[in-house]
Amino acid sequence: MGKEIVKENIRVEVYAKSPGDFGFASMSGVFRTEDEELQMCEGIARDIRRHVDDLPSRGNSGVNVVYDTREYCEFCENTWEVDENGEPICCSRAANEFKETKKKESQ
């Protein structure tokens, strides 16, 4: 009776150390680029595949680098949203650029 909760998509996630974490000390204000983060995670995945038994031998390697994406406006940095015509609704600069692009395409 009532609501039931089922666990699905059960998995293990591994996170890379934060850029300023040196193990014995940490420092704020240290950053990595998106490419540096991706390379670091791919290296961790390779190391896990090399050292962990019982991973699939075909198809999915069992260890994958995955990421979420976020769409945002290059002008106002708000979440990217458009109306039913595809026109951005976050800020006037994005809307104006959209209108200019549409105008050029129709000529």
C-alpha cells in the first residue's frame, strides 16, 4: 500500500581529487580545465581496468568516463531556454543574436 521505492541503475562512481588536494594539504583557488578533468578521469578509468578483476571482457568495459552537460547562454550565463519558435528567452542579447541570424538565413 502506498509508495514504494526501488533501487535502479546501481553502480559505482569514482571521483577525481579536487585540483588543490595534494593528499597531505589542500589549497583553494586551483582549477583544472575541462580537458584536464577529462584526461584525469580517463587515466583513472584505465588504472581501474588494469587492476580490477571481473570486469566485462567484451563490449562495455565496465569502467566508463561519463559526464553531464549543461546548456547555458554565453551572454548572461543563465540556463539555456528557448520559446516554441526556438528563440532564446534568457536575455535580450541572445534573443537579438537569434533574430539577426534568422534574418541573414532568410535573405
